[in-house]
Amino acid sequence: MERTVPTTASEEVELYLRTYYSLLRTTAEVQIRTLEEAHAGMNSLLHPKARDPEPDMAAFIYSVMRLPSCMPDIELVVLGQSEEVFEQAGIGDVSDWQESATAARRRRCYFDTLHTLACFIASRSDIDDMIPLLTAFQIEWNKLHHRLQRLPDNVSLVDICDDIGGCSRLAGWLDIPTEDVDRLFAIWDEDFGYNLQRIAQETKHLRIRLLSGSLSTYRRATHDWWSYIERDASFIRQRPIYFVSSNNHSILNTISGFPLQYANDMIQYLSEPGNTGLLNEWEDIQSQRVPSSQENFFYYVFKKFTQTAPGETLLKAKRVHEKESGIVRIKSERSFDVEAQVFEIARLDPDWIDPRLVENAWDDSLKNSDALIMNIDYPLGMAAYHILSEVAEHVKEVLGIYVMGKAATLNGVIGDAMIPNVVHDEHSQNTYLFPNCFSASGVAPYLVYGTVLDNQKAVTVRGTFLQNVEYMDVFYREGYTDIEMEAGPYLSAVYEMYRPTRHPVNEIINLHRMPFDLGVVHYASDTPLSKGKNLGAGSLSYYGMDSTYAATIATLRRIFMVEKERLQRLG
């Protein structure tokens, strides 16, 4: 069949990929500086000023938010698939090191408190994510280092932003926008002065080492991940499942319904000092001056409330409620960071679950269900393929597969929901045509602020940095407007779940007549052709949850409908 889509990324991006993969084949450490020229040469949409002498603060802040907070102290980054891999390489038991989290990326990382960072990776997609992040971080760090040398001798970086107007003066000296300094101050918080001092003191010369890049090692890490699922939910092998890839909060909140039962406690919390903005939002919702979902608002406030001392007790009660409701939460151990949750449909309580799941969706026949809902915190790129393949191999039957997650949009705005029925996968170079069970009519009733765009065409890219204007323009002219990172690998696994061979490469594949339900819905978090427009730019309050929960409600209602029909067939 004649292809109607591009077959490869731009030559500059391909050169960058070939450069770092060839270097990472060595067992020695690789200097990040050897990648800077290829990185700058691809003219990434996320790093357009890589070659310019002035700092590209958008690229720097993007990297800061997706790398661990200890990065100012790091000289060596080691990538591995499991604790066993790190131990075999002589790195040691990294779980004894200090865990170091990121603000906007889920990746298990450990800091030895000196100069080494150990990061767990689930697939080659993590490499395609980490290398550009580290390279952009180093390029922009060193630009800022040179500019910080210009500061007057009497300036103290430790407390510069503590004084009124201090951040503005710093921005003037560095010749960067004040709002960028303010954003860094908000991200680094109490470490702001220390981190600035580190940038001023030295240039950054990062090194990276990949311990093992074999496909079998990734598969072994995925199998280790699955072993903990079976340990904590041993019944999963004997029960049919609905597989959901989403996040670790929206499915849990709507199915448990726990936050909604304590709405009065949260309203009282809104009256406390410091919550004026949230209280005003709640009053606007009540008076209908602002069209919004009360449920979404309480889910948002509940997270904030449980971070306070009075809220800790409620968090403990929530865990007890989940256990009594047959909800099993499985944290990842000894490998990559993908939490899983298992729900028994028969044990759900319609008096507790989100009311949007009850109306015309729930009936008592579901109390006779033997099916489970398995939800995972959506993985990055090719890890999706490994995980779904592992799940399909070990459970009794997969009744439905539902993928929801973030995407960039070339024709919509942040907060829109996008429903594709064509996905071009840059990993396999396949174009998948499939019957998406979702439609605009199934999502739109639960979306307040955005628009639902169905019948879309999506492209699964290899990394957020690995796109430039020319690359995007080719896809846009072919009608591909939904840019994301998981759908293609999931569809490759879907192909292998009902076909007798491994998925092909560089073909157009029709996935109709599948023996299970399939749905993909994305919510727009980026508009890459409009610079600076992304969810990382700042807080969106509970409005940012609107499209997430609309997709969640649509997914669970679909599962209830399919399960009721199955139970009717079974008699």
C-alpha cells in the first residue's frame, strides 16, 4: 500500500540520534560536550537558541523541571534498568543512596551525595529523553555561568531575590526576562541562591554512562516490574482485565470517590489563611459565575489539603478505604517508576464513586463481574510496548485497552481533548489505522473548557526535544496534528496480541476486527508551534484537570458499558 506519511525525522535529528547511540556503545563514560554540536544542529523546537550566546531560558527551565533537583552537584550520570544492573556494574546498591525527585518527569533517580546520579530507564525512549535534557541543561548552564561573571563584586547570590526588586536586578544583569528569573526562583525555592552560586563558580562538564542497552535487559526489567504486580495482586492471573494507561490519581479518585465524601472538611480548609484564591474559586463555582466541575475542584483541593498536618489523618483514612474497597496499589520496586493500581469492579460502591460514573452507566449487574481494571501510570515511549506485552502474556484475558495521556497539538489549544483513529509511529515507522471506541460525544459532556477533536491523526515521536520546525511542518501538511509519545508502541503491542507474528516495520496496518475494545484519547498540554505555551509554564489551578478528568470519566463509563454487555452475553 502506498505510504502517505513521512518515513523519517529530519536529517539533523537523525544525525543527533546516530551520534549519541554510537557513543553510548562504549563501556567508558561519554562527555556530554561531545554531543553539544549535534544537539544544537538539529534546531530543536524546544531549544531554538542553543547556538546563540544569550541564554535560552525556556530550554533551561524545561530541563531543570525534568531532571533531579541535585543536578547542580552532579558530574556523572549512570543509566541502568534495575538495581541488579547497577550492582553487577560495580556501582553498588543505589537504593541506599539519596532518592532525588524531578518536578515534571517520573524517573527513579538516586544521588550518592557526592557527584554521581543513578537513573533507572525502562526502554530506549528514556535515553532519547535523558540525553537531550542533559545536553540542553549543560549548554544553558554554561551560558549563565559566563554571564554571572559580570555581576558586581558586592552582589550576594545567596539572598539576592529576598530583597524587593532583587530578581529584577538579577534579570537585568543577566539580560534575561524577569519572569524567567521568577520561574527559576519558584522551582528552586530555598535552593535558588545555592544553585546560582554553583553556576557562578564553575562550568558544567557532565559525563554519562549507559550500563546496558540490550533489548533483553529492558524485557528483564519489565518482567521484574510485573513480578511485584503478581506479588501484591496474585489473583490477577485468573481474572479478565481492562487495561488503562493514564496517571496515578484520576482513576483512583473517581473510582474510590473518597475526596468527595469529605467535601465539608475541604470547604472548612478553604477558609484558612492563605487560601483566599481557592475560596474565591469555590464561591464562583457555587454561584455559577464560573462553569466548572465541583468534583474536579475537590480532587484538586484534596491533594493540597492532605499535604497539611490536619490532612495527613485523612490521607491515612483514604488508604484504609481503598483497601476495604478492594483497591490494590503497587509501587514500583527495584526497577523503573511506573505505579500500578488494580480495581475489582464487583466491589465498587455506587454510593461512593464519582456521580458522573453512576448516571446511565452503573447498574447492579456489575456486582456480578469477575473483571478487574488495571491502571498504570503511563510510561514513556517504548516502555509502553514492553509493559503491555508483559501484561498480555500473563493475564487470563484482556477485554479492553484504553490509553489516555498528554500530547502536543498543532491545531488546538491547551486543554483540548484529541481522539485519533490514525497513528504514525516513529519507532516502528508503521502507520496504524484503528477503530477508536471514543468519540467526541462520549467525552464532550464532561469537558467544560476545551474542545473535543475526534477523527484526528497522531504521530508518536521519539522524544520531546527531537523535533524541529521542518519536521513538524511535514507532518502538519499531511494532517498529523496530535503529537505524543505512547500510542505507537501500545499499538505495536496490540498488533502482537491478536496476530501470530511480531509487528512489521514501515507498513500501513489496519487494526480493525480486534477481539477487544480499544480507545485512545489525549489531552493537549503543549502547542509547540506557539513558543512557550506549555503546562510547564506555570500553575493552571484546577482548570488544568478539566480535560484529564473528562477523559477519565469517558474511559470508565466505556468500561462499565462493555462489561455490562459481556455479563449479559454470559447470562
